[in-house]
Amino acid sequence: MKKFVVYFSLLLLTVTYSFAQYDFSEASSYLKEHRGDLGGNVAALIWKDGKIIYQEQIGNMDTNKVTPIASCSKWLTAALAMTFVDEGKISLEDSIGKFLPLFSQYGKGHIKIKHCLSHTTGIESEPLNLFTILHENSYSSLETQVDNIARKKKLIATPGTEFRYSNIGLSIVARLLEVISNKSFEELFQERVAIPLGMTNTSFGKGKLVSPSGGARSTADDYMHFLVMILNNGNYDGKQIISETSIQKMQEAQTILTAIKYAPKGAEGFNYALGEWVQEADKNGKSIVLTSPGFFGTWPYVDNCRKYAALFFVKKFFISEKTKAIYLQLKKIIDKQIMPVCE
């Protein structure tokens, strides 16, 4: 009995210490101070060393509430594509005309898969806003949408030379994966990403029309599973979902700032990798912090140097320069507790 009491006391001390070693009270205060700027409802999570080390819920948002995540979807779609790369079914250097011959008929077949995942296809696109989102939703299926891109969208730059943030490239890749597998995009996402990661409340919808760039709905808890996998070099709960090589490839910047012709206000000044923004890079240009913020305000990121993942989940709000500044300041506050200087 005495041994049990001693063991339980030591266990309690260990658990208490694991939560006490970080003081995120400043982060909580800052979140509450700016809750109005973030739409009034926020769920925040930080994961490090195998556990959640911080959780905050403000307003009617909680970590289990299913919410549209807009462009946070792009990270999920890019990860799905990389599972096909790992299997050798596609290569990032493959031309899309190899799988979608209609693009070759209209002079766009030479665009590579890596160009699609990095918004450097060279295909004309409009800035993302509510109008372009509603227009995308007017198509009857992903196939119809992508066929329309092949037939009607002009090639205005050499692929790989100019960056224009849009939903075009990810839609092309998603349709390409459907053709290769003879399965719907949603089926593929569930089989290869959602189910292995235990993302039971995440989907792109069951209909023929899906938006691989912005149509996912998820919860903070679910999306954190995805971030943990990214942080752990493709491994989640002992399962290798994506190879470490593919994770590293996803995180390599594909742009230089002078090549960026259009980026949303919330990501201006960042370079782009594959399905994700490079929020911070070291002096040698290696990506340290990766993110994929959504149009409605959700901001996830992974810090490879400090070895943690964080997520601020909100709804019904559009990311702006102001919200970007709030999230970047929050990161500084968090970093002070975890590791002030990246080493």
C-alpha cells in the first residue's frame, strides 16, 4: 500500500509538472483581449512532447465543434497527394497532361503536379473572395470544374515562374487523383488521411462537387491530429501516414517573394511550399514554421525548430492584415514560454 501511495504521488507530481512548466496566461489574456477581432469565438490548442500543453475555449467555440476551415483544406489535399507520391503512382515532376489529356489539347498539358500544389501553374485566376467561392460552387462536379479550367482558362505565365494564390491547382490535382484511382476525392481523403489519423469529424462532403482547396469541415481536435502527423515527419500514433521524405518535400519553398503576383492579405510576405505557406525560414532558407490559414480565420501552424504545433480555430471571419498580426503576436507570446530563441 505504501509503495502504491509513493508511486501515485510521483505520478501526480510528474503530471502536475508537465502542465506547470509552461505559463500561457499571457496568451489567454491576449486571446480574450482580441476575441472581437477574431469573430468572438475561439478554440486554441498547443501540442508538444506527446500531449496537449494548452487549451482555451472562448465563446461558443469548442474543440469538438465542426466548422468550415476554408484554405486550411489545402494542406490536407497536398498531404493526400503525397501518399500517391510515396506509392510511386505519381511524381511531383509528372505533367498533368499524362493523366488529364484535355489539358494537352488546350496547350496546358506540360504543367507539372508540383506547379499545381504550389500555385505556380501560370493559369489565369481571380483573387479569392466570396464571389469566386460562390462561382466555384456553381459547377455540378469536380470533373466539370477542372474540364472548364482546361478549356477556358488562359495560360498567362510559364509554369513555375509566377505565383498566384487560387483554388485552381489543388482542384486539378484532386481530379487527377480521382482519375488514377477511380475513386471520389472524398473516398480517397477518408481512406488515406482522415481514418488513419482518427479525424472522425472531418470531410469534404459526399457530393460530386468538392472543393479540395477550401471545402473541408473539421474540428480543432481533428485538425490537431493532422498537425501532429506533420510535426512528427509523417508519423502518427506509430503509423507512417506520409514518408519523411515527402514531408520534407512538402515543406521546401517553391517560390521567391519577387515571383508572387497575388497573395491574400493574411499571407503577404510569406513564401509558399506545397499546399502550405512558409511562415518562417532560417538564414539558409530552410522552412521552420509552416502554416495554411483559412479565409474564415482559422490559423494552424507547425514549428519544426521548437517542436510544437498550434491551432487557433475560429469561424465566420475573414483573415486580414490585422488578424495576421494578432496571430503572429500570439506566436511570439507562446514562443517565450517554449523557446524564446530558435536554436
